[in-house]
Amino acid sequence: MVGKIAGKFHRDTLFVSFTFIHGANKKLTFKNPMAFLKLGNELILGNGKIETIMGTSYFVKEESINFDSVKYKFSKVDCIHK
């Protein structure tokens, strides 16, 4: 899987769009919304209800994003320059 991520913070939550290519067909791209809660030096990937309208996926506005029962937490690390 190869992709790009772009987004911005809204208070303590980073909302991003993940655009990626999966599989052999390099012309077919997918786009998924993602939300990360920033707590200290961690970004916590949230789970939320997603709907697709006219081929574009969004988090459902009336539904909250769950940051408690999560699979992934990302920690801040220092960059290594070579």
C-alpha cells in the first residue's frame, strides 16, 4: 500500500484524509478519513462511523469519534538524520 496523508488540527484532534493505492491497479485510488487525538506525546487513532456521499467518505457529523477503545497509539520519536 502506498499513500499520502494530509490534514489539520481542530483543537486537540488531527483530522486527515488518507489517499492510497492498494493492489495491482495503480490507477485506482482510495480515500479514507482518519482522526487522531493528541494526548501529550501520543496520537491516538479514533474509531467513528463513516458515510460515503458521491464517492467521498466522511465521518458522520452526528456521531462522536471513539478514542477510548482503540487499536493504535503513535508515540513521538526524534528524527534520525543520515
